[in-house]
Amino acid sequence: MSLWEYANPRLFMSWTRSVLPWTFGLAGVCLVVGLIWGFFFTPNDFRQGSTVKIIYLHVPAALMAINAWIMMLVASMIWVVRRHHVSALAARAAAPVGVVMTLIALWTGAVWGQPMWGTWWAWDPRLTSFLILFLFYLGYIALWEAIEDPDTAADLTSILCIVGSIFAILARYAVFFWNQGLHQGASLSLDAEKNVADVFYYPLLICIAGFVLLFVALVLMRTRTEIRVRRIRALQARGQHA
Amino acid sequence: MIALLKRDLRLALRAGGGFGLGLAFFLIVVVLVPFGVGPDRDVLSPIAPGILWIGALLAALLSLDRIFALDFEDGSLALLATSPLPLEAAGLIKACAHWITTGLPLTLAAPLFGFLLLMTPEAYGYLLASLLIGTPALSMIGTFGAALTVGLRRGGLLLSLLVLPLYVPTLIFGAEAVRRGAAGLDASGALILQGGITAGCFAILPFATAAVLRINLR
């Protein structure tokens, strides 16, 4: 039995039904543990004071905003190559979640930037690329909404997603060329010598795990909804013919 | 291919409005900016390159929905798809025709409009060069966007939402080249990168355009 059999809508519905509550539960546990540990049981930073704790929302949200797009890209490619309907629907389901993650990252960043940098917004490369990512999400969702025929919509949006990814990457590097940054560099790389201190690191990892699980759970739930919408449409169409 | 190019150019020239409209729109943007920010030379002259680039971008956007819409409605696009000419080549030609009718006149007129915005004299050469290199990419990206929205009834607004984020890299490098040129810095890096984007667009996007058109004609 290959992995692709799980893309069968009926099989997908049955295994997600049993997996979904666990994913939601685990996500909830991780978020509660991670956030409470992070907010109440880690010391304030030497210079940033208590504002450092926004990291527990900001970093996971930003991470998921990018990964949601990558997941959409992979799902779109699977749709283009193998035409599994579930993968197209999963890409559609992930987009609004990605938008919300982008907004959370932008908003928490602004809230942190106000006391730290003295400004809500700066045309910093990272901030700007996130704003551009937000625009890409909006265009993608708008295209889904605009087309009535579901297969055409899936085809067009997946090509937009693939082309858009190229341009999103281009835009990201172009933005670095355009303006020097205020935002601090990466502090969670696996290969870097200097990361955030361990006290902040472990609750942060738990928060990231919580966000990943939450994302997976939301996407699975939304995909299930999309499949049900399709089924109802099919039933209605059959009813009209009969 | 040449016949299609000639046909598109003739249509753009004779159908009225399409050819001069972009230029007129560009002029209006340039005239409106001083009303918005004030006539001061210290304010206008540093932002002139950016305004000219944004004006060119919006003017190019204005005529995008005409690229495929008319051909789609009267069926000539379906005819093109069944003709021996590959649809990729048709998309490329459509982009070229769009560039010749909007990008090229805008590029040639831009120094004149730079004059209106009190741009520094050193920047004119860079403005011309960056627009010449960058506007073909705008046309090609726009052709892709137009192909994407061709089957939609209210595609116009969606088209701008889809296409404008794709314009970001071109705009950044274009405006940056002119700004560096105006400041007397070395602008060749930005121009080379912009040329790379344009070349990449022309290498990849005809295929994406054709794929999208085939879906929309299904």
C-alpha cells in the first residue's frame, strides 16, 4: 500500500477523523505548556525586559507563515503532477491559516517593535518580505474565490502558487538589496554557534511544536470541510438531474 | 509569429485609446504627484525615480486586461490554440506586442516626465536604461496575469491584486538603479540583476502563460 492511497477522499476522511482530535489535543497541550512556561517561568531579558516574551508567539507564527506557503507549493505541485483532489483542497485550506499566521507575526512584531525600536513599522527587509508574502496570500485566496469551476480553480491557483513562489523568493532577496535591516538575524539555526539562551530555547521549541500541530489540525479540519462541501455539491447536482 | 505581432500591433493602434491611454495615464500620475507632495525641488527630485517607476508600472497594468480578453471573447484565442503556432510562442508575442505599445513609449517618454519632476540630470541615462531593461518583464508578467484571469467576468481588480506583488522585484531593482545613478553611485549591479529578472521572466513565463491559457480554454 503506497502513501498515495491516503489521498483517496474516503480513506482521508476516515483516518483524519481518528487523528484530528489527537492533533488538536496535542497542539493545545503544547501551546498551554509552552506559553505558560515561556510567559511566567522564564526570566526577563537583560535589555528587553518582559517584551522578550513576545518571541513565543512571534517566531512560531512567522515560521508557520512561511511553511504554510511551502506546504501549499508542495500540494499544488502534487495536484499538477498527480491530480489528487485532496491535495488541491489541502492547498486551498492552508491559505487562510497562512494569512492569519502572517498577520500574527506582523502584529506581534509591531507590538514588540514599538517599545524596542521606537516604531511600529520600519521598512526593514524581513518586515517588508512578510508584507509581500501577505499580498501573495491575498492574491492566491482571491483567485480561488473568483473561479466557479473547482478543477479550473485548482489548476489556475496551483500554477499561480508555483510562479508566485519564484517571485516571492526573488522579492525576498531583492528587498535585502534594497534596504539594510533593523531586524535581528536568525537565532534558531541548527548549525549556528550563537542561538538564543537555553532558558528561552526550550519553551520556544514547545511553542513551535504547538503551532505546527495547530496548523496541521486546522488544515486537516478545513480540508475535511472542503471535501464535505464537494460531496454536498455533487449530491445537489445529482438531485437536479434526477 | 510575425503576422500575429503585426495583427496585435495594428489592433492596438487602430482600436483607439489603447495606445495613447497608457501614456496619458503616466502623464497624469506625474502631474498629480507634485500636487500631493508639494512643488519643492528638495522633495520632488529625490522621489522622482520612484514615482516614474510606479507610474510606468501602473500604466502597464492599465492595458493588461486587453491582452487576451477580446481574443477570448470572439474566439480567436481558441483558433490560436489550435493553430500550428505553439501557444507558448503566442503568449510571448502577445507580451512583445504589449511592450511595444506601452513599455516602449513609456520608456521613451520617461525622461521628459523626469524633467517635470525636477529629476537630477545624472539620473536620466539610468532611468532610460532601467526602464528599457525592466518594462519587458512587466509586460511578460502582466501577460501571465492576464492569461490567468481571462475567463473571469470581473477579472480587472483581481488582475492587479495578482500581478502587482509579482512586480515587486522588478520595481525594486529598477528604482534602485535610478536612485543610485542619481546619487552618483555605481548602478550596474542593480541593472544587471534587473536584466536577469527580465531574462528569467521571458524564459519561464511563456510556458506558464500557455499552461494557464490551455486550462482556461478547456
